[in-house]
Amino acid sequence: MTNEIEIAANSALLVIDVQKGFDDAAFWGPRNNPAAEANIAALMDAWQESGRPLVIVQHASRQSGSVLAPDRPGYALKDFVAERAGRAALHVTKTVNSSFYGTPDLADWLTEQNVEQVVVAGIQTNMCVETTARMAGNLGYDVLVPLDATHTFDLAAEAGPDAPRLTADQLATATAVNLQGGGFARIVTTGRLVEAAGARAAA
């Protein structure tokens, strides 16, 4: 982790897939980081209070039976995000893991706004958050990932008692190592981002 964080005046906060369907424990299984939602809300407030752009990303699943399908109640944004989404600069809808494959086109919008730094938060840590951060890094953006503003679920490679399985915390750790160790992004905390955003706004 770097000791200092500089937040660009137009740094874009990407809030990915914070949807009601992820509250369905019977569908997803055990999750980690119960503080994720509060930290995401804190980041959204800090970005909006400092005049930085907020991007909402919403997953419209095409998988049969998915709780995130557009015709299911779980497709809706969680209430705390919906309450703050009215001031979002962009709302992207996607059907795959990367937020860069959605509508409207995220990369085009970032280019139009001259944004070179993105902060990636949301659900799931090792799926859409990690995929989006990896692609952003490949595209040349300065990428910050507040791991404590993400969460995920236990995951097995396949059904059966002998299938490889990792807990949500193990998957989150792997994401942190993959992103920072691989040079895709810097792993930071919500507190440090909020502090840095406020300091820059007041300067």
C-alpha cells in the first residue's frame, strides 16, 4: 500500500452492482465484510460533496433464474444507492463482469470527461469489481480499489464435496494480491480515500 493518496479533481467513483438481489443469502451463500454498504455510502457522499463524478453500474443478468434479472425485484439498486443515484453523472447497464462492456460506453464517457483516475467499489469483489479494475488498469487508468467498500461470497469451483472452495475473505485477499501485485490497481481503504477527497476539495 502506498503511504499517500492523491485524488484527482475529476476522479470517477464507480459503484458496481450494489443491487438488492445480493441480499438473497439462500441464492449466494455466506458473504464477507458487513461494513461494505456503509463504506460505499461514505464514498458516494464524499464524491458528491466534493463535486467529483459518480458512476452507477447495474447488472442485468441474462442467466435463467438469476436474482439480478431485469424482471426480478433483486435487479433494483439497494436503497442507500438509489437515494444517492439521482446525482450520478452516468448510469451504465451491463450483462457481463466488466463495466467497460455496457451501455452507455464507460470508456467513451471517461475520455469525454478527461477522467484518468477511477475508484472501483461494489459487488462482487472477485467478480465484477476485479474484472472492471483489471480492464481499467489495462486501459491506462490510475485505479484505486477500496477493498473494504466491496464484498463477495464463498465460492466453489463446482458442485460436490471434493470441489475446490474458497471463503469470501480468501477470495477478497486473492483479489487484493491480483490487482496490486499484478500492477492493475492500488488497494486502499475507504477512510483514506474519504480523507484524501475532502482534503483535495478543501484545498
